[in-house]
Amino acid sequence: MVKQFWSHLASFRRMFTSSSSKHNRHATAQGSVLMAGNTQLAQAAMLSGPAKLSAVTNLVGKLTEDLTSGKLLPQQRDAALEELKVYGRDPRDADPIFTQAGIEMLAQHAFESPSSTTSRNALRCMCNALLLKQECRQMFVGLGYEAKTCDKLKSDDCDDEFLVSRIIFLTTYDTDIDLEQLVDKHSLAEFLVKNLARHAEHHAAGQPTTNPMQDMALTETLKLLFNVTHHCKQRAKSFSGSIPHLVTILCKGSFRVGKPLDLPVGSLVNAFLNLELGAKDMQTSLYPPTEPTLLSDRLIDLLGQSRTKYKDEELEVYVTALLGVIRAVYGLAPEGVQASIKQKLLPTEDDRNEILGRSSSLPSWLLKNTTNAVAPKFRDTISELLFDLSDRDASKFVENVGYGFASGFLYNKNISLPPNASQAFSNDTSSSNRPVNPITGQYLDVERHADVPEMTDDEKEREAEKLFVLFQRLQANGAISVENPMRTAVEQGRFEELPDDHQEDVD
């Protein structure tokens, strides 16, 4: 029995060794194929000119023929599409891809193939083509793949969500795509809401995002949501179901971003802009009963973070939309939430220890940017927000921000100014009874005055002469067309030449 045992053991060792050897040879062969494929793709990326054009022409022809003949093996078909994708990243010398025939070939592989790998490879080529050449978008729309395109959004795969959302997003530019039909007949709104619900469930559970494609897919879905609701406002109501999911993702999600409104956070904020937030069944989502300021606090936190992260010229692009969403959330909010927003965004008593707009607080930053010359939309949206927070009442507005900041906005809006700036503070109900400078908004008892001696009569006379000469020069240069007030006063006898030894009578 001992001999028999050792005989079986030896046989087992030979079998194991033989199996391992075969497995290693198979793995080596697969590795060799993979390396060969990578080498081929690297070489493809280096091609240009006639050589590249010839390679692209051959690939498009081979893939087009394969649609009817089916001669290519799955691996060959996928390798050809991978190579075509590399060529298609640069439209130079890749013309066959960007033709009607090329787009139709890619569409058939993308939406007719039973292989998900082949479909995704074709979709990637399609995305590049639609991004790089706007005429390709109308070519694709004309093929009539709306139903199959939307149907692919049912997939829970992040790659499919990313690719298909991007394709539909790109076709919202420079095409005659019928967005109403996508919503009414092909369930676009239903599929977008479903995908957002999946993302919301993931972030609500606090699960870490290990697949970067997940956030990229979310971003494309959000961009598509914004564009469809922007270009097809009459169907925005169909997307109202996305609001609870947007709130959850924005407030519960954790994203690695360099700046507060980098993707996908910026896209989350933008997505609120075109939705019907005032729907009654959405109020509990915007203002949860257990934490009604959840959304408003998150939005204001993003605004606070943005103060130091964006240059003046960037504020227009990145932060204006955030202010717009804060305005919308404030306008629909219950009293408690409105009071919370006012407390965080209107100048505080501490701010009034200086001239308004000069402290380091968030309200002061907002006030300073109401005069931002390089960001006009951002500047105007801040003023609109502060006016909203003042109940759109001119006197309250002056009281909150000071006559200096309020006057320009009210004048441009053709809103009557309070007859006397100080009247705006006559009904002040704040906890402090300290008098306020109505122009600067600063407490009077902490104002600092320049410690300089009063001008002598000689100094006053010299300054008057300078002013007279200045007006003369401006009139001579055509810079102004008004009468010199100094000359007018002299001509009207309001100036009297006094002797050097003149002394004023003192009672």
C-alpha cells in the first residue's frame, strides 16, 4: 500500500506540473497578445499623413463589410474598433470616420451588436466623432436611433451610462433632435431619474467610490439633465423626480475635488436651475422636516469655500449658478430656513465695526463683489440675492447693505430710493440700538476720522484756483460740455474779492 500511495503521489505531481505548465504557456500567450495589441495601438497613435489615412480607410472598410459578412472574430472586431478609436482622437487624416457612412457603421456596431464590449468600443469612437466634428451630430440624429439610444440608458453599467449620456448631450447642440419625443416616447426622463437614484443610493450609504468611471458617468448624466431641461423647458416637469436624488448626492456625497465647484459638484448645482423646485411634493426633499436647512447650509458652505478658490474672472463662470440656486431655494423656503439664510449672508453686527465690505466675512465678500467689473452676471446676481434677502424692500435693502452699495442697484432697477438715507434705519429692529452711518453701514461710534488740521483760507483759495483751471482744461479738450461752476459763480456775483487785511465779523 505504501508503494501504491507513492505511485499515486508521483502521478499527481506529474499531472499538476503538466497543468501548471499549460496554464503558464496560456497566460504567456495571452500576455503576448495583449502586449502586441498595446504595441499596435501605440504605433497607430504615431501615424499621420497618407499612412494614417490609408489605415483609417482600411479599418472603416473592414468594419463596414463585417456588418453584412460577419467575417471578423469578436477579438478582431474589438481590436479594429480600438485602433479606430485611437485614430479618431485627432480628425486630421481620419476623414472616413467623420462621414455619413462612417457614422452609420459605428452606430450599427454600437446599437445592433449583441456584444457589450463591441458596443462600448463603437460608442467610444462615436463620442469622439460627435465631439470633434459638429456636423457628425446631425448625421447621427438623422439615422433614427433615438429609441435604441435611450434604451441603452437602462443599463446599470457606468460605462454605458457615461457613453450614451454623452452622445445624447452632444446631440443637443447644432442638431434638430426632438427632445420632446425623447421624453414622451422613449422614456428619457425615466431613465435619467433611475440612474440618479442609483447614484444617490450609493452616496447615501457612505460607500467609497472606487471606480472613477462612476463619478464620470454621474457628471455626464447631470450635464444631460441640465441641457434637456434648458432646451426643452416644456418638459422640465418630467424630471422633477430627480430633485430628491440631487439633494442626497449633493449633501451626502463625498467627492475629491481641487476646487469646491469642480465636477461633479458644479454639475449637481447647475442641475437644479431648470427644474420646477416649487412643486408641492418636492418641498420635503428641499427642506427635510428633520433637517430643513440641510440643502441651504450645503449651498452656502460651497459659496464660502469659493471665496478663496476662484479668481475674479472665474467667478462669472463657476459661482453665478450657485447664487442662482441659493436665490431659488430661499424664495421657496419656510420662514425658519429663510431666517437661517439671512443670518449667514447679510452683514452682521461684527461687520458693522468697519465700513461694510471691508471685513473678511462671507457677507463682506458678497458686498465687495457687487462692484466686480470683470464678472457682471455674478455681480448682478449678488445684488438680486441681497435684495431678495431684504424682502425686495428698498428701505430694508439700504438698511442691510448701506446706501452706498444699494443706491446703484436701485437706480438701475428704477426703484425709488428712500428720500433720506437715514430714514432707512428709523425702523431698525435689530438687537443693537447703536446709530449707523446710513452711507457706509458702519456704527458711528467706531468710525475713524482723519486727524488732519482744517485748511487755512490761503489753502482753500489755492484749491479753488486749481478747480477753476481744471474745469477750463476739460472744457478746452471737449471732455465736458457743462458750464464751469466757478466761472458761473463769479459772473453771478457770488464771489467777492476781499482785501488781504480783511477779518470776518465775530459776534
